[in-house]
Amino acid sequence: MKVALVQDWFNANGGAEKVVGEILETLHNDDVEVYALFDKFGPEARTSILKGRAVNVSLLQHVPFISSFYRYFLPVMPWLMGRFHLRGYDLIISTSHAVAKGFRADPSIPSICYCHTPLRPIWDMYDDYAANHSLGGSFVYRKFVAWLRRWDVATAGRVHHFIANSKHIQQRIAKSYGRDSVVIYPPVRTSKFTLSEATRKEYYMCPGRFVPYKKIDMVIRAFQKMPDKKLVLIGEGWGASGFDDMLRGHPNIEWLGYRDDNEVIKYMQEAKACIFAAKEDFGIMCVETQACGTPVLALDYGGYRETVVDGVTGYFFAEQTEESVIEAVNKMEERPLNDHKSISMNAQRFSDDRFRAEFSAFVGQVLQQQRS
């Protein structure tokens, strides 16, 4: 079977990229060609995610420093994605949190979209993005968003089957596109992120990509007000601008920068709890943390509601405020969650083996419908 796999872009090795890697695992016996707006993977990610495959790219590939500035190219991304004309395939699979479903193809080819989220800046998080954009309150910005919404809905009409990465996203697909979808939770590497007998230490951990919507700065400010509590930050990203100044004079907060998976896992296994303050549609790292037997403090939002058992595997906090984070930390101090085995068992519901089985079965159903 000849398959086209379309991704928005390959930049960081995050949750969306790991889904691509698992999809490629399910298609290992097929002839798969990969498409993306640009590919800036290093050798390690190219091997682990793409299995050594080359990527068909757009003109963005040749823009200097595109890895750092790609978000500013959103206005031209629909046009660039539309320049991919996919022909001669038996199946097209797109994995999208932005524009990946905007390619052009023969409508007789079955098209499956694994949707991480409808495009956030124009739908559910429009107000947040507009507030942080220099033109967010302008007429031009509003007109652009209105045009992009029309494009997004129109290209959704080209998709034959939607897969949502959570019930939360299933509802958003219905609201934004008026389309039904099935839920297949993303793969979590529960065989890699495992329970350890290591002694737990007295620090809280905040891992992940440092981009503004993750609200790492808010977590830092919360721990500035709790000098007797230790916070370990692991990660990097363009949203970390100003972190050095924020941490100066606060020895209870340690920023370790980028660490490979093995180091991240070790810190997770020894942490008192991990904190997740972003509005996440699923939140793979939150489940990876639980797979390590480590409780989480998570925003009461989206996918966390489907993966965290409040009072058993973690505690929710209601708002993206320093006060809410402090309240959650105090709750963990007063009522620690120490049943690490039960916390780890909860994460097994989202294993990568389960994902491959469910995704393969769904693709099989689609192809059977096509044949009949």
C-alpha cells in the first residue's frame, strides 16, 4: 500500500512528532512518503521518529533560522501547504495542530486526519494569542483570523475521517468544523517511563518546552513566593526569554536546561510531584510523569481531566494563577499522594501498544469501507 503522511512541520521532538513515529511503526510494511512544511530534525529524531525517511518540504525549509521564527509565517502556511498535490496514493494520513490537512489531493483517496487540535490561535485560544500579539486588537488581525477560519473549515471538508486525540478535542472538532470524530488517545511510552524504587526527593518539577502558553513563568513566580519549596525546571524554548533574571536571587529554583530522556525520567522518578499549568488538549508528558509513579499538579482543563484522577494520581488547580499553583502545592504537602504503583498503573491506559492497535484497527476499517 502506498501512503502519504502529512505533518505540519518537524522541529522539536514533542508529542505530535511522537505520534508520527508511532503511526510510521504501524505502517512499517507499507510504502510511505512524508510531507511537511519544513524539517529541522537532528540525526537522533530523524532515526527515532522518521525511521530515516526523507521529508518532502516546502519553501520554508530554505528560510534562514526558520526553527526559531516559523510561527511568524502562519499567514503563508495555508498557501504553502496547498502546494502539495498528492496523487497516486492508496491512503493519506495527516497529523495536524495547524495546517497539515490543507494539502490538495484526489478526493477519491481516503483521507484520515489525526487532529491534535483545531488551530488554536483562531479558535479556542484566540483571545490569549490576540492579547500577546502586537496587532491583536487591530482590524487587519481580525480580518486575517476570519479568513483563516474560513480556510480551516473548508479544508476540514476534504477530510473523510477525523481522529481526535481526546474527548476534549472531539468536542472542539464538532464545534469548529461541525464534524464527527473518533477518539484515539496519543501513545505514551509507558515501557520507557517506568516506576522506580529510587528514594523520592523534596523537589517539584516543571518539565517541557518553554513556550508562553505553558505558563512556566507563572510557576516560577509561584515558587518565588515559596522559598522553602524547591522547583526544578527542565526544558528550553523561545518562551524562556527573561528566565535568568527571574531566577536571580531565588536559590530554591533550579533551571537545568535541555536534558535527554534518560535524565528527564530520572528526575521524574525522584520528584515529589510534577506541575503542568498549560491548557493542554491531551498532555503526553503529564501521563509520562504518572507512568513513573509520580503525582501531578495539573490545571483543571482539557485532556488532564481524562488522564488525571483527582486525589489519587494528582491534584487539580482551578486557574492559571500563582495563587492556584501555591494552593495545589500546599495540598500536596498536607496530603501527599504516595501510592506510586497505583499512579503508574493509571498511565497504562494510554500505552503506545494500545495506540498502535487502535490506530491500525481504524485504518483497516477505513480501507474496508473504501473497498466495499
